[in-house]
Amino acid sequence: MNFLQLIQDPNTQWILAGTLLLGICSGVIGCFAYLRKQSLMGDALAHAALPGICVAFMLTGTKSIIGFLIGALVAGVVATFAIGYITRESRIKQDAALGIILSVFFGIGIVLLTKIQHSSYGNQSGLDKFLFGHAAAMVSDDVKIMALICAFLIFITWLLFKEFKIVSFDPNFAKGLGFPIKLLDQLIMLLLVVAVVVGIQAVGVVLMAAMLITPAVSARYWTNKLHYMIILASAIGGISGIGGTLLSSLGNNLPTGPLIVLSATVIFVFSLLFAPNKGVIAKMRVRYYMKKTTKHSIENSIMTATKPKEGQS
Amino acid sequence: MSSFWIILIGSLVACSCSIVGCFLVLRKMSMVGDAISHAVLPGIVIAFLLSGSKEPIFMIAGAIIFGLLTVYLISMFSNSGVQADAAIGVVFTALFAIGVVLVSLYTRQVHIDLDHVLYGEIAYAQWDLISVAGIDFIPRSVWLVGAVFLVNILLITTFYKQFKLCAFDPIMAAALGIPVVFFHYLLMTLVSVTTVISFDSVGAILVVGMLIVPAATAYLLTEQLSKMIVISCLIGICCSAGGYYLAFLLDASIAGCMVTIAGLLFTITLFFSPSHGVISKMIRRKQLSRKMASNDATL
């Protein structure tokens, strides 16, 4: 199939729309996660969504995105509370708490998944596609619901932009001003879970973390302003969503999720190298320039110091 | 007999993971362990594609290279201004994605399917027998996992003092002339090797459960590093045996059940540990406040 035919195919158009939305969603909320130093929280929440999805499937017996959304939401909220509880109430540090919740929830998810596969649930084929994502299975209804969720997420972010910004940069100041930071904290977590749920179908639980982290980190290289960073991150997320989808439908039998992640990684490496001011090359240039000018000025000062002054011989 | 082998392999995996896991938990590097366990996948696949055989030596070499590459990339990015946990997230997802793409590209040649990546194939390990020194009834995995277990024990006991000091006070270790960076990378090498060997039995992703959960559970039970390692190994063995029977009961994945049991044991410890449990702390606080109140009354 050549490229033009591919673009004109209505199925592909829906899938492209879905991955574009997923990239935008996770780019927006990923910025806040990154600034709040909670990047790996997205990873833990994505893994934790698996048992939620399995339970939702076992209860409803269908693969509806709404059911999965609720299941993943409940599991994500439980995981968030568990991580908070462990770090608060015991001497276990946050990284270990994240690791524990991530692996135990994922383990339970795998148990439920294999249980579903071994027992006589009809219509269960494709549930394991949630592990690595299966963008090709998205249909127009899924994408419409994703669009709604995405719009909701962006609307909330737009509405509470100032609050989220101050909580991300200086929570103590926000507290002093009387903002309900606990509530805002929970809200950002909730939005994170929502973004994870939107992405799971296309990217899968295992790699969803990349969609939250990589666009945000890449965007951070280019700007120091939060609103530019958010716009840039959602653009990067959207571009990698579309890029990965196109790559996977051009090649044969390649999974979409990892290709989306790899597209985002390529953009990250590009930003790492070529971003003005913060990029590796820009830094090298500055260093080289500094070296040259200091050498020059040292040489100059040596010259002037050693040069015999006229009229004094 | 089959259940004996499965439990034995599971226990050896859990013990090898716990030994290195204790140091990861103490050094606040649990998520680096998670990253390594994901990132060795491309190493395994590339080693397989280059050598064309499933010989463990190539797998281990591939895993070590990619494990150390992961650690190096993470520290490079975090030194260049990216936040540490974001650096971890970027690096391991990229490497894991490469691994998954390679697996799907070369499915026919690699003989690894994605389920295997996720939760291993411990149930089939027992039929893969190998003859070593005339003994031919012991499965291949037992030799492999046993060897890694011994290597871990040997290295950790030989350099126990150095590892301990690096874990608790790296600055003092450096001041005493211990090559901290060398021991850091040695530990990361051990994590990579343990991960790749555990790959067959618990899969790349659940390995992180075996690395962190028993060690964190033991951390809530004792104050001494040596005791912590022994306790975490015992917990690992319980997880392996309990997980096997749970899997048998539920007809589900053995590796998943092992991690589920580990989570259960952790939850119990979190609440009921005599020294650090939530409930025992609460009781102690209450006793203290009662004592204070009676002291006030007598005054």
C-alpha cells in the first residue's frame, strides 16, 4: 500500500487521530509530572492500570473503553494512595515504594490476565494487546471517546493553569497563599491516570511512561516558559504518535506502541543535541568560545605585560 | 518432581535477586533496577541475532553491555540537567521499545515471544535438561540460576565491607580509598546478570518485583544489613513456594503469583512488623502517651 492510499483510508485516519490525541494528552500532563519530579509516577500508574482493566473486563465481559477507563482509574487511585501511604508511614523511600506498587500491581494484573486466558471468558482475545498496545484495533467510537476525554483534560488544565503552575514550581508558596494543594495534587494525579488510560490502548501499559516523560523532557530543552513547554510537548507527543503509526502501517507486522515511543525518543535525541542554549552542541560551542576568548585575553595580557614600555629604556 | 524443580528455580531466582536488591533499596536505586530489567531485552535479542544460539554466555554478555549502557546513559542525562527519574524513564522505555521492535521483526529467528518477555516460562524450564559432569537429570535453568546465585553470594561476601560502606556512606567510602565508581558498576553488572538469568523464569518485567519487594520487606524487619539479606532471601523462597501453589490453585501465571505473594507478605509486614510496622508503631505511641499522662498525674 503506498503512502497516499494509506492516508486516505478511513480506518487509518481514525487510528492516526487516536494516536495524535494520545500524544497531545500525555504531552500536556507529562509536563506537570516532570516539573513535579514525578515522572516515574506515570510508569507506576500505567503498570497499575493492568489489574483494573482485567477486573473491568471480568465484571462486564466486554472490551469497552468506558469500563477500562473506570477500572484503570480505580486501580490508579488505589496505587497513588498506596505509594503515598508507604512513603509516609514507613521508612521505605519513594523509589522503592514506586517499584513495589508497580511490580505487585503488574504481577496481580498478569495473574488476572492469565486467569482470563485460561478460563472460558468469551471474546477475551486481544486483552493481552493492552500490554504493548494495539493501535490498529481502535475504532471510531474509541477515538470519539478519547477525543472527549482529551478535551476534558485540556479544558481542566487550561482552567486551572495558574494553580497547577504554582503547585508545580513552589508548593510551599502555594500553601502560603491558601491554595488547596492536597486537592490540586490529587487532581494532577487523576489527570495523569486519565492520560494513561487514553494512551494504554495504543501504546500499552509497559511503554506508556515514555509518552508522559519523553515529550516533556524534550520540550524542556527548548524553552523556559511553562505554557510554551506544554504546547511544545503536546506537539512533540502528537508528532510522535502520528510518526509511529505511519511507520508501523508502512512496515510489516511492527507493533505501533514501541514505534511511537521510538519516534518520541528520536525527537528527544534531536533536542538533546540541537536545542539552543541547553543542547549539547550549543553548550560545546559556548565552551569553545569561552576557551578561545580567555586564551586570547590571557595572551593579550601577557603580551602587554612583557612588552617593554616605550620611552622608558 | 516437577513442582520441586519449579520451586527450586523460583527460589534461586528470588534469592539472587534479593541479594542485589537489598543494595538497590538501600542506595535508593530501586527504579534503576527496574530500568535495567527492561533495558536488557535488546541486549538479549541482539546477542541472539549475532550469535545465532541461545548459549547463556552470549546472553549474559549482551545483557551486561546493555545494563551498563543504561546506567551510563542515565547518569549522563541526569548530569546534563535532566531530572534523575525522568532520565531513567526516557532511557529504559527507549531501550525496551527497541527490544520489542527487534523481537517482532525477527520473531522467527529469536524464539522469544512477547509473553515470554513479560512473565517468563518457568513451567517449561524443567524439561530442558542438560548433562553437566555426568549428572543429567538436573534442568539447565537450575545450573544457570544456581551459578548466578553462587557468583552473587561470592562477590557480595568477598567485598561485603566495601559494598556496605558504598551503600550507606559513599563519601566516606571514597575518603577511605574504596573505588566507589567501580563498586557501583560492579553492582550494576550483578543486577544485569541476575536479570538476564531470571528472564527465563520470571520474565523481564516481573524481575523488578523480585529485586525490590523482598528486600524492602526485609528492610522493615531489621536494622542489620547481613540480617536484611538473609531475611530477604527467606522471603524470596516463601514467595516462590507460595506463588507456585497459588498459581496451581488459580490456574494462572506462576511468575505473576510469585510477585503477588511478595506483595501480600510486604503488606503484612508493613502493618505488623514488630519494629517498623504501622500498627506496632501506633501501639507504641499510645503506650508512650499513656505513660506520659500517668507521669503527669503523679507529678
